[in-house]
Amino acid sequence: MIEWIESNGTWFYLITFFWTFLEGETFVIFAGFAAQLGILRLDWLIACAWIGSFCGDNLYFWLGRRYGERLVTRFPKMRAGTDLALTWLRRFDTWFILSFR
């Protein structure tokens, strides 16, 4: 993994943005090790991971708000998981959101 990070150089920060946009906490842990070894700049890594994660979360929120009910209607197997998440959200509100991320 370290060789792959070194071979991508500064492109790795863009890769970090896109990977965290899609979900990539494990990816960031490995990147953090590379930053600890001095291969990456920690401040850039944190910025790219945070911005990618923030943008991805906002897009997923918007998609769920705009198309969520249609998706659950079209794919009824999703209903149980959706209802469970909404129950937790109603019960634990802020703590659920913070622990999820």
C-alpha cells in the first residue's frame, strides 16, 4: 500500500478526495500511516478527506431527500433498513448522526 501511495505522489490527495466522497474510512487510516511516515502532508490529507467526505454526505443527503421514497417504493427490500435507521434517528437524533460519521 505504501508503494502505491508513493507512486501516486500528489495525485494521491485527489484520490483521497474521491475515495472519501464514496466512503473510505479504512483508506484514510492507511493514508494516515503514510503521513506519519512523512510520505504525505497530514494537513493536505485531512483537508482532502474532510472535503471529500463532506461533499459525499451532502450529495447522498440530497439524493435521499429527492429520490428516497421512490427508491424504497421501487426496491421494497430497502424498507426495513430505512425504517430502522429512521427509528434510531428519531430516538437518538444528534448522537445517531455523530456516531454514524
